Amino acid sequence: MTIVAEGRYHYELPDTPYNLWMRDELFEVLRLPHDGTRVEIIGGEIVVSPGPDYAHNAIVQDVQRAMFAAEVLDPSFPWRAVQTQDLNLSDIHDGYIPDLCVLDEETDRQAREAQLKKVLPRHLELVVEVTSPSNAGDDRRPGLRRSTPTKWNGYARVGIPFYLLVDRQPSLSQTVLFSDPIIESGEYRHQTTWDFGEAIRLPDPFGFEILTAEWEPWTRTAG
């Protein structure tokens, strides 16, 4: 299979992108630098993204800290989170690296003991993505910038119950919680939206609050 990356470089792949990603060989086949660059399979396509900026990472940390705070207040709080964990969407032969994966305490314990390299959709209750200028279209539902399937479709296709999208585009500056996936069509039935600055109160089964007063849109124009 021949792949064109960034419209300039042509690669003859020795196997399918998904199979190479599963074997952790795709990074080397594409000769990508080890500088935070991510490589994912989205809608069957290879998507290479630069490492995110500090503001992006700080938002991810804010969500995780909100979970830690909820756990401190209530020792029975059942949710745990991990960053940049490989997610194998085997049903659709995609491979993502969500900014944050949220799973219950027992599943977290089992994944630790098994030393899983890649988690499966059935392990997760919620995924979080924070947009960046270079790849925001990959995180949203398909639109003018990307008409092919996106992560929004993929997460729904594999039945992940909740998808929290923090969209830093200046004209949006909002957070959207998608829920009730339709596996057959790869869509979410419901969504709830908060503007930056508003406190996010996640519904059951989570029931914790995320403060967004310090969240800001990116300052560069998306490509």
C-alpha cells in the first residue's frame, strides 16, 4: 500500500496502516521524529499530528485534577483517568490516542495488572479530546474541513458512552459532551454545550464539576 504523507512524501507500506499501528511499527516506517509527534488511524487514514502546546495540556490536566478532587471528597468515587493511552478500535480498524481516557476503578486495576499496551473501547466510559489548530477537524463531527469519518464517528461506532470535546477554536471556545452513541450510523444522539468560563457539571454516572475559568482559545489560525 502506498501512503502520501503531508502531500510530499510517498511511502510503500509493508502492511495495512492499522496492522502496523497495532504492532507499534508505523512510527518507524514513516520515519517520524520522536518529539511528541502522534500518529493515529482515523477513518482508515494515517493522521500525523505535532505534539500539543502547553495550554492544550493544561486543559487536559484540569479535567484530570477535577477527578482527583472528586475522589478526595468522596473515597467511593469510582472513576480514574490516564493520558495519551493507545485505544484500539478493532471493530473499525482505527487506532486513536485520546487526550484522556476515563474508566472505572476496577477496570483501571485490571489494566494495570495486565500492563495493557492498548485499551479497548469496552474498557472506557468517557474519552476527552482537546482541539489544536493542526487537527481540530479530526476531533469534531464531519464538516466542511473534513467530510470523511472523524474520531466523533469512530467513538460512536465502537459504542463509547460519552465523548467530551474541548474545542479551543476562537470562534467556538466551548466544550461539548456527546452521549448516547448510535453504533450502526456512527453518531451521537445527544449533546450538551458549555462556553469557556462556565463550570461543566458532568451528569451521571460521573457527577463531578470541571472549572473552565482559565481556559482560553488558541491564538494561531487553524490550518
